[in-house]
Amino acid sequence: MNRTDRLYALVEELRAVSPRPRSARWLAARLEVSSRTIERDIGALQQSGVPIWAEPGRT
């Protein structure tokens, strides 16, 4: 899966479960990437104007 497809899938996954939270670890397993990749992707989406609320922490 390329980055564009992954970003789209990430937004759709978060939209589907909203307002429930999803951890980076859970999203990483679902999209078959590392947690760090998910964190970078969420940061990129936030900077591009996608309204994603994220909180650092264990969960």
C-alpha cells in the first residue's frame, strides 16, 4: 500500500469509529505499518487541515 492509499485508509478508519479513539498501535496493525509511521501520517494529515485530534500516551 502506498502512502496516499494509507492516508486515505487512515482517515476512513478514523471516520468509521468516530468518536471512539484508536491507538497508533491498533492502526499500525490494521494497516500493516509501524506505530511511528502512523504517528507521522497523523501529523501530516493534521498539518494538511484534516481535523484529527490526537493525544500522546500509552493508549
